[in-house]
Amino acid sequence: MMRKTALFTSLALILGAAPALAANDPNAATPDEVVTKVHEAVQHLNTKGLAGFSDFNNNKDARWVWKDSYVFVYSCRDNVMLGHPLRPDMVGKPILQMKDDKDHLLFQDMCKVGANKDGGWVEYWWPKPGEAKASRKISFVHSAEVSFKPDIQVGAGIYDDKLSVEELNKMAAQVKEPKKDAP
């Protein structure tokens, strides 16, 4: 009897973990990767200035494209996409009136959230790279100090149906300020 109980308990644990294991797609970007890449991109633009914009354009093998994510750069004040490695057709185009598949003005939210001191996450519906149908996407956006362009923002996102913006903002704060070891 004890052996059967142990077997059923083990089986239940394995089956219970199966959905969690399936959700860990090795080809999907993680929230930590997104926050890290956005901070790297902000630093890159802070260092290179206006010359850095071209590093984000139409270059699928660049450091700004990984797994199912990519870094994009835009100007809220100038209402323009400045850098997009997978959609060069968007570069130079207006963004503030752009709507997602649910008729939501996504860049207006990004501009508000990205202007916050620590940036933040914004939810919208956008196609995954290589797909036509939109999926729930949540992007981390943050402002970048670029010479003569005070309103530049950088973003990258994940495709996720479960995580909330609140949970992601808590995670982003931890990535920015790693936990200190106890004394």
C-alpha cells in the first residue's frame, strides 16, 4: 500500500510539473533577459549618441535580436520609430497613432511608462516574429539619454498569457537592484 501511495504521489508530482516544464520554452525570451537587454541598449545609446540608432536597424544577427525578442528604439516627441531590427519598414514612420489588434494606442502607453524614472512594462497585442496573428505581448520600455534627443525610449518584450504587468514591474525592480546577500 505504501509503495502504491508513493508511486501515485510521484506520478502526481511529475504530471503536475509537466505544464510548468512545457511553459519554459527555450526559444522564448525571459523577462530578465528583456530588462537586461533594454538596459544594455540604453547604455549603448548613452555612449554612442545619435550614431547608435543605426545599430538597431534591420540587422537580425545583431546583439539586439535574440530568441523571440528584439530591441526597438523610438522617439515620443518626434512621433517616429528610430530603430527596429525586424521591421525596417517601420523606421521613420509615425508611432503615436499606431494601434494593436485590439484597437489600443500602444505607443502612447509606452511613451508614458517609458518616461518613468525606472521605465516599466506595457501590455498590447502584436504578432510574434514570423507570425501574422497577434499574441499578447508585454514590453519593458525605458528612456535613454541621447545627445540632442531627450525623449528617446528603448523597448523589448515577451509573449506571455499569464504574467501581469504588476508582477513584471516587481521583477524589473529586482533585476535593476539585485538582492543583497544576508550578512
